Amino acid sequence: LGYDYNKLIHTSGFSVGLRHNFSFAQAGFSARQVNGDLSLIQNASGGLLFDRNLKNITASDRSNVGKGTIVILPFLDYNNNGKRDRSEPEIVDLNVRVDGCKIDRSYGKAQIKISSLEAYNKYFIMLDDKNFDNPAYKIKYKVLEVTAEPNKVKQIPVPVMVTGEVGGYLYAATVGGNKGLGRVI
């Protein structure tokens, strides 16, 4: 190839490098010296994710080009209509599990971001309501099937219903007065 074998054996030099993965980007630096020539290389990579509906920009250490993102938004559905009304608050502490992707959640916030999804693949999102503060909060659908779309953020509202039991006394009106009834379900 035109290289002088004797010169290749007698070259002297060194190479040193440093790379670090931050939560918002990957950065690297390397230096190489060969026969008095110094080369310095710097690099940075990552991605920005813009969610128009939430008016939110997130930095990531991975590129999101061609990947899909899903945002789970759990809310307390007071009237059990399955739609979020203005008076219905967000609910924190929903447990979510999805295989093969990155799950991000912010402390004290309800939204759960599932990113780095391969485009056009179906994902099964498992929801667990056992971690809520109130044991009366329940989720109707525990498994969601979602297809990831490339370069899009898909928002999925998750209604959390308030369930419970009714307690009290039951009386039957008789001619002689009220008579208590038992074993009523």
C-alpha cells in the first residue's frame, strides 16, 4: 500500500481519551500524538425531544431520530367518564413496565415518559395501581397495547377511578316498627 515497513515499526506516540455519558448528552475528548503531530478530537451527541401538547423540551443522551415516544398521563377521574376534565387532578405513583425501552419519570410529577421505541412496533404497557396513596384508586385497563410512531410523542391519558365500599345499616319498615336486616350484600 505504499507504507515503509521500517517507518511503521519506529513510530512513537501516545493516545489518551475520555468519554462520559451524562443524563442529557454524551461527551468525549481524545488526544493522539504520533511522530510529533498532535491531533485533538472532541465530540458530543444526544437528542432533544419536544412535546407540543405539554409544552416541554427534554434533552437525552440518545438520539431520538426515527424513534417513538409515549407519555402516560394518569389522572383522577371523579365522574368515571374516561376523559380528563379541568377539575380532575393528576395522580403520581403509577407503576409502569414496558420491556425494551427507557422509562423516565420526574419526582413528584404524574407524567411517565417511555422513549427510544422502535417505530411501528407494538408495545405492551403494564400498569400497576398498587402503589397509590389511596387504596380506593383503581385502574380499569391494566395492559395497554400501543404502536410507536417515528418522530412523534403519543400521549395516553389513564383514568384512575375512585372505588370503595358502602357502609351503614339497613332497616325494613314493618307494622311494628323498623326491623334491622342482616347479611345483605
